[in-house]
Amino acid sequence: MSLLQITDNHDWKRYTDCIKDLCTDDSDLENLQKIANVDIGKLNLDDNPNLLIFPKDFDHYGDEISENFIISLQDNRISTGNIMGFVGVNETQIDIKSRFDKEDNNDYFMHYMLQKVFSINLFDIKHTTNRETIFDFLLYLFPHFLKTALRQGVFKKYQKFEYNDANIRGPININRHIKENIPFRGTVSYSTREHSYDNQITQLIRHTIEYIRTKEEGYLILNNDMETKGCISQIRLATQTYNSRERQNIINKNLRPIHHPYYTAYTALQKLCLQILRHESIKYGQEKDKVYGVLFDGAWLWEEYLNTILHQFGFKHPQNKKKKGGIPMFDRPEEYEQFSKNSKMLYPDFYKDNYILDAKYKHLNSGVGREDLYQVITYMFCTKAKNGVYVYPYKIDSEPQTYRLTNQGYDGVIHVIPYYIPQKCANWSDFYEKIEISTQKLTNYLFH
């Protein structure tokens, strides 16, 4: 089995360079070609159930990760985009790190953002650079999915129950009645269909909880906050028939995804639980030509990471695809359709009072692109904001740049802020302390 290590947003000039730098043999390149130049949305179908993709699985802000490639092979070149994580096909596995983790050969930055976005207690959880960490991080995602699902209530469905008593509440089971109640003892064997919280879904969640409990960091994960602890208590209370020896049977009952009109969040939780409980078989017993792994959109992850900082200062974070939190462009609603169906609302990444802020995962040290610049200026004009801000991750500790706009009395300022990602850190604690300084510099610049 080959493990190919690459970074996001990288470009190799020739296939031969790719083979030399990455591939063990021709079979690796053949496996790469099976996932190259294919929209992620086409890979994440029911025929690849072991591929977990973020943010598409829970559609947090509707980002179009499904239209991206994992890798591109075109014009005698191989390149990667914003996709990070772990993916495999057949005997070839690809570990796509953040480009900011390249020099240290670690994955500190990606894990730091993931832990922030999914509200994990960062400093208490040990960090290693073991190759298992991408799959192990599924454990850290579990509390988020659990809380999201339980906010819709504990999953319940009709279950069949067998009784043998004098309070008949359903069809009599003749065969079982003859077997158990002859000679007649005053009881009758019958069956009922009742709504029950104890079913294959809650049992799957319970088995996942008990599995995580056996891991080194299990206690910290399951006791991360009071809401997580409360959700676990609800699941344990609902699954009175839990039996650790029934794990494989419960897994088999959950291989078909659930689609419930009310319990919508349980579909993603079910898939995550299966990934956690089956991760060894996924990695080492995969079917031929099936794609498996865990992928993250770096641009989405960077935006959601900034949201963990900015929302504390009152910034709003609109949801474009869900049509929530936008800013009206026209004064009267009836004017929307008259002018353009696509011009109803504005959806900046972040906005507040006198600020429009755009999160950029790409390089801006060479300047802001024309479309990005015009978009922010449009948002500024429509909201009368005086500050247009771009924030992007950067390997060099640099100072922000400001550019003043003048247009017939409109006095606005464009701020381009590099957010320093620490390099060559001695360990996880060293990285943590240094990136917290970067956060403090950002907030000091914006709000002091």
C-alpha cells in the first residue's frame, strides 16, 4: 500500500515529476487517474459510501465543494486545489496537507482550524503527527454531529415488540402462544408496533460512544462541554438493550442511509458513526475502485475558522446558498424581479456596521484580483461601509496594507491583512501559542 503526501494548491510541471516525487509505481498513477478531473460531487455518491466530505455532508453554508477536483491532471501537469484531508482508491492513499504545514511535515494548521470550527478543547487534547490522525479526527467531529442531531430530538421509529401477558394490545401470535401458553396459564402471546427510541440508529450512536470511550482521548471528547454530556446521557437512557457483542449486527443494519423528513441531521450522524466504527476496514479492506477517505474544503474551513473569531465582535456571517442573512440591494421588494432575478440580496463573507470583510484562502501578497476587489467595493457602496477588509493566511509575519479609495466624495479604505501561520514550530504547544498571537494581532488591528 502506497501513501502519497502532497499539499493543497500545489502544481507539478510534468507527470514525470509527479511519478518521481510521489508515485511508487505505475499503479499509483493509474489510481490517481481514477479520481483526477472528477467533480467531488460525482465521487460522493452512494457507490462511494466511505467517502466523507466537508462541508457538503451537512451543508453548513452551502459551499460548492462538490464542483471542485481533488487533483487535476491536465496539459502534462498535475495540480491540487483547496481540498485537504485523506483519500484513497485501491492500494493508493493520498494525504493532502495544508500548504502551510509543508515545511514542518506536520498538520498543525489544518487540525487547529478543525478543532476551532468543531468546538473541541484544543489545548487539552494531545497532538501527534501519526498518519492515523486524519481518521482519528473523526472522533473529534462526533460531538458536533451528535449535538446537531439531538437538537431535532432523540430519533424514534416503529419497532416490533413481542409480549406474553393478559393485556392484549395487538395481533395474537398463534404459534408462539401454543408453544408458551399450553396448557393455558391466563396469558396470551401477541405482538405490537410501537414508537421506540431504542432502535438501530440510537444503538449505532451508542456503540460509537462506547467505542470512543475506549480511546486515549475519549474522555475529553465525550466530556467536551455540558451539551455533549447531556446528549450522551439521552442516548444511553434511550438504548437500554445495548449489548457490546451486537456491534457488527448494528453496523449491518445501518449500511443503508436513512432519509427522514424530520430527523434530517441523523443522516450525516449515521454516516459519521459508520466511518468511526469501520475505519480500519475502510482503509485496509476497501473494495476495488471504491473511493474512501475524509476531505475538507480549505476555503470553507478558513472562512469558518475566521467566523469563530469574528462572531465574538458582532460580525454577521450570511449563508448564501440558504439565502439567509443577506443585505437587500434594492429599496423595495417589488423591484427585485423587475431588475434581475439574481440581484435580490448581497452576501459578503462577513459584515458589521462599517466593515465588509472577505475571507481569502488564496495568496494576496501579490495584490487583490479585479473581481474580488470590485465585489467588495460594491458591498461597501451598497452598505455605506468605509472599510473593506481582506484576510488571508500567510507564511511570513507581515504588516497589513491599506489603500484609500476616492470617488466623488466617497472616502473608503481597503485593508489587506496577512494572518501569520507559524512555521517551524517545535511542537503543538509552540504552534498553539504562536497562532493565538496572530489572532490577537488581527483583532487588535480591526477593533482597537
